[in-house]
Amino acid sequence: MMFTDGVILLAILFGVIAALYAAVGQAGASGYLAVMALFGVAPAVMKPTALALNLLVAAIGTIQARRMGLFSWRTFYPFAVLGFPFSLIGGAVHLPANIYYSAVGEILLLSAAQMLRMARGASERPSATPAEPPFHELPPNGQGIATLMTLGMLDALGVGTAPVETTHLVIEATKLALADLDEFVGDPDTMSIDPRSLLDPAYLAERAKEVDPGKAGLPSFKGPKPGGTVYLSAADAQGRMVSFIQSNYMGFGSGVVVPGTGISLQNRGTSFSLKPGHANQVGPRKRPFHTIIPGFAMDAAGAPLMSFGVMGGPMQAQGHTQMVLRTLKYRQGPQAAADAPRWRVVSGRKVAVEPSVGPELLEGLKALGHEIVVEPPEAVFAFGGAQLILRGEDGAYVGGSDSRKDGQVAAF
């Protein structure tokens, strides 16, 4: 069963529940009266007692629903008004519970519609850059769109082969992409702009004009945060490929383990922003911005060409750009691309590089205004760890596993 089919079934189930909620309110009050009659409670106190019990149920249910993030007071009152006709069925005794149950029923329907919209929207969001061959990244709420934006700007800039000039342009395009990423990207259902607009060729061409080929720029964006991730790439004899990534985020994640499974839940909620109005501002029923992004490339015929990923928190989008350029533009083998020296945009004009970067490139970048920091060998983790599988023209696979981290290429 497709994921969207499951969500549709869930929406139907919620609809049935919603239809039953108003009846539950009336039946609940009637049940109270019936039980009290069995115990010989005086008729004069039965209705006030049933009314008090309904008020208690409504209060407890409301508090619990609030804790679960089902709704806010802003939505409760309008839905209660919509449910008012149901509350008139049983008179004053049934009124509090019926208002509450009718409201929750309406909210369940709304939640189901929201889930359905999210599921359908995920298949409609952009994942590929206009460049050829098409590269695919996870859509927002992840950072993969930054890789696609960078590659799109490089298409407009016309990247060449001169080491200093090429690296400068890639760094500058990366800065612009990260600035937009920080400002606009979050849960796609609450972003202020359509994610597609960030990949529009005309927009990327305009952004590319902000790149000065003779000087390092200073776009505004936040510095990176640390993270921990595991990535694997797989391919089979039939040409199928898998690009898979997993992360519990910081440490062992949330520290919450699903009982009986040993599965530790992540703590990506820490990536929310507290800035009012920000695309990634913390809020109910929102997914936080996250960094984990498996990468994928297709050939001109639409067949799988390369599955790849670069572990390393905020380095991932930058690492994807460097891997794609090395393997598919400059035709380096996967292992050579994985082992090659890397750079990492930090903040402002600051760019960290590995010690193995050549002195001519370092001096050339410094001359263009980049603040170069050569990080020591023990800081190698911050430059990420790549895993790649590339399908050759003869259909054979070539793999690469980063020497910076544990990993290997295995064939069987």
C-alpha cells in the first residue's frame, strides 16, 4: 500500500470518529443518568450530577488535547459553535460534553485533511535542479535544496576548470544558498514562500549575479551546528539503487526508546528557531528544519546513475555539491572524489579547509578576500564522510568510501 493510500484510509477513519463524537456526548450524559438510576439516586440530584460529570469530562479532555497539541483555544471556540446543533439534542445536561465532543470531532477532520495535504504535497515539492543530469535531494524541511540552488547558480555562472576561480565561485554560490536556506526553509506547509521559487532558473540567475568573480562576498547566515549521522549506498544487478541516511541527531537522540524495540527516537526538535515569524519557528504540528539528506542522480534516460551522501550535519549540502562537481562534471572516480581535499563555509567570509589543500589554491582564495582557516587533521570529522556508488557506461558499479570515517565498499 502506498503511503498516501494509508493516509486516505486514516482520514476516513477520523471522519467516522468525528461523526461518532457528538453521539458520544449525548450517550455519555444518558449513561450517567442510567447508572445513577440503577443505584437509586434521587431524581432531583441526577441531572445536576450528570451536568457536573460532563463538565469534568470536558475539562479533562480539553487539557489532555492541549497537551497532545490537537488544537488551540483559537480553534476550539469556532468549532464548538459549528457543533452547537448537536449539543441541543439532549438539553442542558448534554450541552457541555456535546460542545466539546463536537469540537474535537471537527478538529479531527481538520487534522486528517492536513495529513492528507502533507502527504500529497510531499510528492509535488521540487527535488531536482534544472541542470542535467538531474540531481535529486530531499525537499524541505531538509537542507538538500541548498545543494540544488548552488548547482543552479553555478549553471548560470558557467563554472570552468581553473582551480582558484572555480573554487571561489562554488564557495560564493554556496554562501548565497545557505543564506536563503537559513531565512526561508522550514516545514514546507508553513514556509512564507513556495519552495519551487528557490529553484526557479530566473531567480537563481539573479542570485548568481550577486557573485563577484574578483572578491569574496558577505551574505548573512548562521554558523553550523554539530551533528551525527550514518549513511549507506546500495545497488543491485538489476540497476536499482538506494540512497539511505539515518540520524538520531545529538548524542543518543532524545533518550526516549520505543518500548520493546530498542529504537531510540531523535531530538531534531532542538533545531527549531525561537525567532518570531521565522520559517523554522517552533510551533504545533510542525516539522523542524533538519540536515539529513541522501543524494541521488539520474542519467538522461531517467535511470539511476549515482547514489551518494555526505555525513556531517551542516556540511552535507556543501559536501553534496563538491561530490557532484567532482564525479559528474570533472569525471573523477568515486574514491578519488571522496578522498579529495574539502572546504567548508563557516560564516561570513570564513572558509575552513583541510591541510591537504594545495598552497596555490589557498593563496588564490586569500587574494580574493576569503578568510581561510586550515583546520588540523584531528578536525577531519567536520568535513563530513562520503559514500558513493556510480554506475559506469558499461553498467558496472564503482564505489567510494571516505577515509575520514569508518566505512567500506563491499561487493558480493
